[in-house]
Amino acid sequence: MRDGTALDRWLGAGATQEGGEAAPARAPAERIPAIEAIQEEHRAIAAILNGLSRVVQDIEDGRLEPDYTLLASMIEYIAEMPDKLHHPKEDQIFALLRTKTHDVDEHLDRLEAEHRDTIHATSRLDRALVSYVQGGAASFPGFRDAVRSYIADEWVHLNTEERHILPAARRLFAANEWDAINADFVRNGDPWSGPDNRYAELFRRITLLAPAPIGVGAAPAH
């Protein structure tokens, strides 16, 4: 279910050197597994965000009947995976980056606040879905707007990390610092299956339920 997204154009992008930063003692290797892990998790999140956006649009356009199980599964993933698997890794990088430079403090302040608000943000989606299930078509606009607001905020969040935070970390962390982070990240599950395969079944369910081209379910009638 891996999907190319606009986010990919920033993957691996560098950033211009900024003043007031100490250079790392030894340059890291060209490939940094920890950064690759975060970017792979971004792709997994992007796949669900794109799929959710497409499903909501198809419902609005009358091309798709609402599948509440599919919608609940997608919201479950974006509630579970980022908070339990993804954000703890990023928070580790954020903390070390604060010791290296103050040039990205404004970005870090906002990103860390958004990480702390994750449960509330996804709870708003849950409540909007419950209202939609209970209220039917009359409650769809509220659910649609909640989904679009969440997705818009999440794209800004992901793009900030890709454009500003990961390039700064790549530039400023020493090789031995990356060695420690890489070793720690290896102990985590991947975003497509999760620790002990906890997300594998959820991804499989989304793929089977979602209509083509999002998944392998029946395509909506035109």
C-alpha cells in the first residue's frame, strides 16, 4: 500500500548552512538508518492520509457509500502508529538538535506541542466519526471538515520535519551520535507492520476495505 506523495520531493533534501552552529566532530555516513526509518514512517502516514482524503472526497461526490469500518480503521492507524511508534523517535532527535543549534527552535516548539496534542487531535476525529455514524448524511459535513482540518495540519507538520528538522540533524549530528540513535531505532517495529506485527492486520484490513485505486476493494460505481 505504499504510495508516492508530494512529501517525497523533500525526502533527503538538504538545507542551507545557518550561522551559530557547531560542526559535528566526524561526519556521518551518507546513509543514516534513523533518518530513513523516520522517512519510511512518513510515507506510511502519507499513504493513510491520502487514502482517507480520497475516500471522504468520493463520499462527498456520491461515488462511494460510506464504509464506517474503513473510516474507523484509517483513523485508528493515524491515532496509534504516530503516537506509539513514530513520535518517540522524533522527540529523541528534537532533544539532541536543541543542544546543537537554536536556529530551528521555533519549528521544534511547534512540532513538540503538536506531538503533545496528538491524542486530542485524533480524539476530535473519533468524535466526528461517531457523530457521522449516528447522524448519517446530515452529519457528513462536520466529519468531512474535521478530516480535512486534521490532514492539512498533518501535512504542514510532516513537511516541516522533512524540510527543516531532518536536514539540520543530518548536518549537525556527529557519526557516533547517529550510531547510538540508529541502534536505538533498530529495536522499533516498522510502520507497515509495527512492533510484534500489531499494525500488519490493520494495514491489511484497510487495503482490503478501501476501493481501488486506494486499496484492492471494489471500485466505486461511476
